Amino acid sequence: MPDRGRGRMPCRDRCDARPRRRRAAARWRASRHGLRGRGMRDALARKHHRQQALLRVVSQQRLSTQADVVRALRRAGFAATQATVSRDVVELGLVKVARDGTHAYAPPSAAAPGGGMERLRRFCEDYPVEGALATNLVVLRSLPGTANALAAALDASRLDEAVGTLAGDDTVFIAATNERHARALLGRLTTFGIARKGTK
């Protein structure tokens, strides 16, 4: 009869090897997650430093376009693309103010008097926004990555008909107390440049 045990590891050795393999796999997974976590922290740190530099350059220089901002950041030593700058402008709530006969980016604190209403108006000038009704909700849609800035401008405007806002990536839901108030709110928002969905 063939020796069935020939070439096989004794049971005791096999049993001892299994925990070692499991521990090795656990260490590998932990190191992988650790590297991923460090990479995320590094990316967040780079983003923070870039956005702080962005606030500095728009405070010190007259930058009228996002291309101007990209060039200024690169001169300051930060790798930036127009897509990156576009997201940063929205996240930081930068506004455009009149400077020497033209409009240039500035920190939110430099916004003209009028508070949230002016901030909302400027947002609608810079980005397309479309609105629609859904019972007692007003649903606004803009460009990807802009919803939080739009919701912040709406909250700062303290519109009487609005109970609260909820932002996604490109969509903001505004809750009103009832459908009549929602309809009135959408009508009021069109005065800021928000288009009704399905109309031109």
C-alpha cells in the first residue's frame, strides 16, 4: 500500500503553522491599513496647506480668474489644477469683489454688505443653479462639489420660508413648512438667478 503520510507535514507542525500564517496575514492587513491611513492624513494636510496659501494669495493679489489662482499657487510652490482650485474656491466660500474696476477673488470676510443674501446672489452669478418643487421641499441642483457652499449661503440668507437645508454633492434640499411656502420660496429664489427646472 502507498504510504499516505509520505511528504505530508505532521499534524502538530501544520497546526502550529496555521496561527503563524493568520498572524502574518493580520500584520500585513494592519500595515496596509496603516499606510492607507497615513496617505489620507498626508493628503488632508496638503489640502489644508494649499487652501491656506489660497486664502493668502487672494488677499494679497488681484486674481480675477481661476487660471490666475492656479498660476499664483504654482508660483507659491503648490501643485494645483483648475479643477482643484474650483473645489477649493467653493469649499472656502471665496467671493468676488470689485477691485480697481474689475472683480477679483477675496476671502468670505470681504463680501460686500448684505450678508447671506449677497453671498447667495454671488453664488448664483458664478454657478448655474436649477430649482424644482417636491411637495414641501425645494430641490436645487448645481455643479458637482458645490452643494455645501450653496447650502451655507442659503442658511446665511435666513429665508423666512425655509426650515432647514440638507446638502449632498451637487444637490441641496430645502425644507419648508408646507407646499405653499415651498412654492413661495422657489419663486423668491428665482430673483437670485436660480432657474426653474424645465423652463428657459
